[in-house]
Amino acid sequence: MRKTFLLTVILGVSIAAGAQKYKFNNTRLSDSKRIDCLIDMLTLDEKISLLSTNLGVERLGIPDCGQREGLHGVAIGGPGNWGIRKRDGNGVPYQTEYPTTIFPQSYGLGESWDTGLMAEIGNQRAEEVRWYAQSPKRECGCNLVLRAPNADLGRDPRWGRTEECFGEDAFLTASMTVAIIKGLQGDNPRYWKAAALMKHFLANSNEDGRDSTSSNFSERLFREYYSYPFYKGIASGGSKAFMAAYNSWNGVPMCVNPVLENIARREWGMDGIICTDGGALGLLINAHHAYKDRAEGAAAVVKATTGQFLDSYKEDVRMALERGILTEKDIDKAIRGNLTVALRLGLLDGEDSSNPYIIIGKDTTATPPFLTKEACSLARKAVVKSAVLMKNEGSHPLLPIDTIATKRILLVGPYSEHVVQDWYSGKPPYEVSIAKGLKDAMRGTGVTINTVADNAMGRAETMAKDADMVIVCTGNHPYGTRTDWKFCPVASDGREAVDRHSMELPDEDMIRRLYNANHNIVLVLVSSFPYTINWCKENIPSILHTTHCSQEQGNGIADILLGKANPAGRLTQTWISDIASLPPMMDYDITNNRTYMYNDSSVTYPFGHGLSYTHFNYGRIEDIKVGKDSIHITVPVTNDGSMDGDEVVQVYAKFHSSKVDRPKQLLCAFSRVSIDKGKTVKVRLSISKERLSYWDCQTHSFVFENCGIELNVGASSTDIRQTAFVP
């Protein structure tokens, strides 16, 4: 009887194990053991193939799986032609486009200061990329690794890719980065919905000369500022993937920099994908002049544990093997991270997988995720939450619009009737312009809305004289009006590979002329970065900032303008008043008058600035509790205005007697809270001691010191309402 029982148990285990075709399919083994088993089975050619962005191995039943751009929506199409190349009946290639939910640019999402919103958006992107990967037609391939978020820092407003970042502050960027990653990857302990691949490690915030320049700064700034969002994305967000930047750090190109293995992998535990940027291998030779030929460059990339190339490489790797400057063990080590990501996506399980995400897209009768009411509502909410009311002055402010007193509105500007997508956009299922959003919202109110694109022949001026209000929608074009590479005809515009060379608002002359005709002007800045809008600040009564791309741009802005929603977005960059006050572009030492932390120059609008249609009163800071790892404070905030609204409570630290030079102030906590009119909410904030610490280059560790830390709580970096000292 006992023998029969044991035989039955053994047989049962054998059958269960035998359900898996290969040993690496066995989910009862440790992740490390499964990957060991897989590597042992791979041929050299298969290993070399796995140095690409494709995680698949056809012979072993591992499906193809690549990367997809996903900064503010899954990009399958759009201006950058991120779709799939197909051929027509005549064999002529063409780009396909598949719709996805498109949200505001990352710069706008950062201005929401809402980590919960970020997680929702990340989850929506993951749902859509899974749906496309697993739907029966599967026309656009399986691309479950999303190149998002961008964890770079906007240390200079002239940076051409400012639109891709969350702002200039490392803590805020880290918070948004972690939230997006958690949303993308999901909360299952074993499997990911999608994989988040952060860009661009490290200090990639100049476009002019980016393929050969070196970003030079200290070890302290590496730890406290530039690498911090990436570190938190790995340690707190759970990301196991990032892209190495084109530039060098202190003279060593990033895709071969020792910090990849020594810090990211060994210290931070980043055991997943590290990939090059597109064309980086060639740039090592032709731009950085770091190696004599591509074989040497390829060997150096692989030895640095950069396991994926975004350009052709196979012949170069084979040549490096033939010369003996690269070994198969080097390749094994480099691809191990790629296989770790494949495992977490469920690609190594074979046919019998418990991955809960494999059902997405299988129901052909279900509404596609980008067409659901929830997706549309989320896109609209993102526009509302990211809008920043920068100014709204006067005895009777123009916003929200009084539809009783205001009957004739003139809508002017290049972005009034069009939603403009940027280089990393996909194809939205629909687009609602500001003009359409306003007209739809005001239908039946008796308000007349006229539109005109510009002031050609003085037409807008003439029409402005007869209007009760003029709304001007202007800003930058996110890719320079044409998709031509490096084409950017307006000096104050910027894009990938082109930095800005002016910060003047292109249509300011038109705005001045309209102001002479009608003082009741609302300026809606649709822009990917700051401007030196000094004249507008002094003269225009109401200014609202939003960003490009969202399919619900018009509905969201209409909600704000009409008071259906109360704005609460906050600026994530310092809006300087004079471009001449900025240090040279290649000065990466932010202590030299950069960011709100060190800026000594005059500003138009400070970091963290944003207004509301209601008013919030801050009570005295309560219950300061110092724990082992964190400091906890509570501050009562009362909405004593006439409208429900959100407030972004911000905490800044000052260090009065530190042993080292510290920032003038440092954002260390924030919370976006909803407060009904007449109500008080006790806002509880947790401040990490790590955030208050400095990096000691002698001990190579963060040091927290009792140095007279002052905690300032308020509505922006300059609007401080309450102060307390850490006991």
C-alpha cells in the first residue's frame, strides 16, 4: 500500500513536470535555475540573436517579443512611423497604424503631481500592449517591453526633449517614474503585464552634439540627482530594464560605462535588460572615437553587460569572437538579463502557464481597451489634472468663464482647432481639439464661438474688438511642423536631436496686438517646455498651461475653462525670466544656478507654482514624528473658498548647519489631496531620511545628519505657509 502511494505521488509529480516541454518551462524551479537551464540549451547563434531586442527563441517555443515606444501612450503609428511595415499589392512598403489611448506628454503628466493617476495610465498602456500582442489577428506583433518612462531630468529648459521628462526635480521625477512602472508591470507577484524600460541612463539632457558629448559632474550629483530616478525605478518600482544614453559620463560612453555593472547591476540589483540606444554602436567608433572598429566596440558593449543592441551587430559580435576579444561566457552574462525579463512576462512558461494576463485580447467580442468609456474618461481626467492655472487676476477673474456675461468668444491660434502629436506619439482613436471641446460644452448656452488660426491681414484684431473674450491657444510645435529629421525652423521649438535656442513665445506679437484690441484675454499655452513670458505675465489676465497630444485635450481644457473642473496642476520646472541667466548648455553641474534648488536669478514662475478657483488655508504643522527611516508630519488644510478642489501640498527642506554644501531648498514630500469646500483635511506626509541625506564620497554611502533641518510646507517652492524644525 505504501509503495503504491509513493509510486502514485512520484508519477503525479512526473506527469506535472512532463506537462512542460523543457526544464526551463518548469515554474516550480527558481527563476535563476530556469534561466540556467535555458542558457545551457541555447546554441551560439541563438545567444547572438538574443543580443537584439527580440526575446524569442523559435526552436524552443519562446515567442518573439520586442520593444515598443510608450511615453504617453503605446506608439503604433504616429508622426515617428512607429507602426509595422507592410507591402501593398505592388510590393511597395507602407507604414501601418493601430489606435491606442494617447495621453498628455510626460511633461504634462508630471504637472499633475498625482502618482495614483500615473499608475492608472501605466496600467492602461499595459492593457493595450497586451491586447495587441495576444489578439487573434496579432497584426502588429508582440511587443511587451515598453520604452517608458523617461527618467531623465529637465535640468535645462532649452533641452529639446523636455517634453519627454517629468521635470527638473529628482524626487518628483522618481515618484512619477515608480508609479508609472508599477502601473505598467502590474501587481502580480510572479508575472508582469508589460515591462517598463526606462530612458536614458544617464544625464541625457542635451540634443545638440548628444552623440559625442560628455556630461561631466561629481559622484555626489550622480547619486543625489541624475541617477536617483533610475535607482528608485529599480529599487522601489521594480523595473528591470533601461536604455543606456548616447552621451558619455565624465568621458566614458554610457553604453560601455562601468557603472552599468558596478552600480546598476551589483549594487542596485538590476538583473534585467540594459540596451543601447539606436545607432550607439556606430557612434562609439565614429563620434566618441572610443574604439578602432565595430568589433572592438561590440565586444566592449557586451562585456559591459549591455545585452541588447538597437542596430545591426551580429557580424561585429562574430568578428569579436573570432579575434578572441569576446567569449561565449561574456554573451551568456549579457543576455541573462534579457531572459529574466522574458520570464517575468511569462514567455518561458510554454503552453501551461498560470500567467493571469494571457487572457487579455482573447475575447474577440469585447470592446478594444482603447475604445472603452474608461479609457476615454482616463485620458480626459489626465488633461484636467495636468493643467496648470498660472495666472487668473482681476476683481472679476476671466476664469472660469461666466456664460451669462460672456456671449461672444473669439478663439485664436495655431492649436485651437488641432491636436498635435509629437515624435513619440501613437495613433489616437479620435482627437478633440480645444475648439471642438468648447463648442460642444457650450452648446445650448447662447454663447457664440468664432475661430481664426492667426492674425493674417489683421483679421483676428478686427474680430477681437467685437468679442467679450479672446482665448489664444499657442505654444510650440513638438516636431517642427515636418517630420524631417533635425528639422526645427522656429528657434524656440525643440525636438529630438535639436535643442532650443530661444525661449521667446513665437506668437507674442500677435498677443500684444490682440490685447490692444481687447484686454479680456485668456492665454492657453499648449507647450512642451517653459517660455520667458514676462510681458504676458504682466498684462494678460489669465494664463493656463497644458501640453500636447492628448486625444481628450479639448474636452479637458473645456472642463477647466468653464469651471466644470477645478485646476490644480503645478509647474515641474522653473520658468526663468531671461535665457541669458542660464549657464552654458553643457554645464551639468546644477549647483551653478540651475533648478529651483540652486537658482539665484529672477523667475517668471517658480517651481511648484499653480493656482486654483478656490482658496486653501494651511494650519500649523502637527505631530512631527521622527522614525528610524522617515519623518512624519501632519498639516491641516482647509478649503475656505467656494468650490471643491484639489491642493498639492509640498514640503521643502532647508539645511542650516550641514558639513557640506546643500541645496537652498529641497522637495522632500508632496501630496495631491481633494478637499470639499468648507472642509478641512489633515494631510499626512512621510519624508524619507534618505531624501534628506547627502552622499559621502569617502564612505560611499548616504549620510543623514542632524543639522538643523527646517521643513517648509506650502503651495509652491516660494509660497510657504507653515514651517517647523526637525527635533
